[in-house]
Amino acid sequence: MSDPFHQRPTRIDVDLDAFAHNHAAIRARVGVPVMGIVKANGYGHGLVPMAGALERQGVEQIGVAFVEEGIALRNAGIRTPILVLGGIFGPQVAQYLDHDLEITVSSLDKLRQVEVAAEARGQRAVVHLKIDTGMERIGVHSYSSAAFIEAAAASRWCEIKGVYSHLACADDPTSPMTHLQLECFLEACAHFERIGAPMPIRHLANSGGVLHFPETWLDMVRPGIILYGVLPDPASLGTIDLRPVMSLTSQVVYFKVIPEGATVSYGATWRSERQTRIVTVPIGYGDGWPRALSSTGEVLIRGRRYPVVGRVCMDQFMVDIGTDSAWNEDEVVLIGRQGGEAISAEEVAARIGTIPYELLVGLNERIPRHYQGKIGLHAAII
Ligand SMILES: *Cc1c(COP(=O)(O)O)cnc(C)c1O
């Protein structure tokens, strides 16, 4: 606690009880195993702590984007099966095998690369085949996946644990795209039956699929953002009881009165229309608090909403509290609740025309994370 970093007035609090609640609510709703997604620093909440919490709750599988993330989890002692969702980069294949990470195989070429590496080590690779049903990102097109599936099924060095695809529009409950993708995916999977190969675990649903398309749940679901209690898109509906996991707060570090006509911050883009009270908050775009919130964002102080005025700087921004009062060290809520008011990640993202994913993962390591909840390392700080 004497670490000056952790005394910083700006902090992220992660509510591991809310996280456990969301996981349990999703698991109960879908009734199939869950692959909890913790890529990009656990959506900004912390990679190892969130994977550790999932593991203690008995999650069946963990998903990350990059092999480095999987290695970090193994080095931290996480033992749950981990799938790396990203496409493999040939020179890294040996690292998957070294760290017992499951591999996404997304083309015939990559299947061969994995086989070569696995054979060289005399160790079978556990793989999930990636079928493209409309993202055009990675994966073999569903309409030409038969030969790919046959080659993988015949491989001595690959054990096919899963087969999966990714939904492009599942956060919009009205989009017809999801049903088309599901049809293509099931048609591709049917090839395992045709060739008499065992059916691997079929997984398709991201958060949007979990919320809106029960027919996509299949054998396993892959929720990310809803585990953290955040909806993927303004079009999404809260069909599951979710609780926000993250609060982002800071504290007032400066108070002043400015006269009518004074400008605030870089570029002098905001000018007071009357004498007013301004407080300074020690967080900025250097922490990942977006500069786009300049004269646009709002914060909570003493249970009331106040506007961000002038440009957000790298390390600070200013708030106009009008004729109200605030003291140094008063709590400033950027995401979270205070009194009867709340500011959600969804709200902040919508204000600046982005999605909550980008906002959350942008909050960087300069902000200390504090973990609370009985599922967690008790009141631990990491
Ligand atoms: C990120 C990701 C997910 C989780 O997406 P959410 O929208 O956060 O639920 C699932 N599957 C794949 C392949 C992903 O890359």
C-alpha cells in the first residue's frame, strides 16, 4: 500500500462479486459450457485477475486473442483450457505447444504449419477449426470448408477439440445476418458427420448471440463484454440481469473560481459565460480517458452530474461545478455510481461515437486496479 502508484487518486475498482454474478447468470441462461473471454487485459479489467476469477468459478474454457496473453496466464498459474482466438503467426506455433494453449487453425496452410511443429516436438496440438461465415476476417469459407475439415480430421498431429465461427451482427437483435451465418456454420459442421468423424465442440455465440439468439448457443458460448456487465451495442437489450463490474473514479485535486469570459485548457476552446467554479481532475488521455470527451463528457461529484469543460489534457481535465461546492479529495466518478446517479461505460462510449469495448480496453496500466469481492483475492490490489 505504500507503493505511490497505488495511492494515486485515480483508480479502477473491479467488483469480482458482480463478475461472478454475471458469469453465473449467463451460465444459467444458456445451459451450455462457457468460454470466458479475457483478451485485451480482460477488457481493461486485468488479464490475470479476471481469468483467475473465472477459473475459481469453474469456467470450462478461457479465450484470449494472442498467444502472449495465453502465456501470461499460464505463467500466472492458470490451468483452465485456454483457446487463442487469433490467427496463428507461423513462427509462434511452438510457443502454443510449450504452454499448453489451444490453437485456432484457420486455413489448410496453417493446419500444415501446426502439424510440422507438433510432429517436430512429438506432441499433439489441440486445435479449433475456424470457419468463416461472413466476417471475412480469418477462417475457411464455409462453402469451401469440406476439404479443410477432411484434412484436419485425418491429421495425426492435431486433435480437433472445437469448430467455430464468429458472428458479425449479433449485437443487433433485428439483423437477419445471424441466421444466415448460423445456417452456413451448421452446414459446414455437418461435414464431420458425412465423413464419419466425431463432432467437435461447436461454438458460435459472442455476447450478442448470448443475449439475442438462443439458436446460436450450440455446444459452448463465448461471451466477452457481458461478463463485465456491459452491453455490446446501444441496439442490444438487457435480456440477462447484468451488473457493471468496473468503476473508474478520481478525486478533485484543485479548486478555483474563474471570472466571466475566462477560457479553460488547451486551445482556449471553452469560455465561461459567467463567474463559475472549476475543479481539476487528475486523469487524462494518457490514461486512456478519451480526449474526445473534451467539453462533451460528464462526471459525478457529490452525487450530481457536471460537464467536462475545455480539452481533456494528457493527465488532467477540468469540470465546471457552477455555483456548487466541492473540496479537494472529493470523489469524482467517471464510470460508476455515486448517490442516486450513475454513468455507464455504454453512456460514455455513446457520447463520443464509439463502443464500450474501445473505451474499456483503452484504459491503460497507468491506472491502478483494485479488486473487491469474496471471489477475489480479498480486497487485493494488483
Ligand atoms: C472477442 C471475441 C468474442 C467475445 O466478443 P464479445 O462481443 O465481447 O462477447 C468471442 N469470440 C471471438 C472469436 C472473439 O474474438
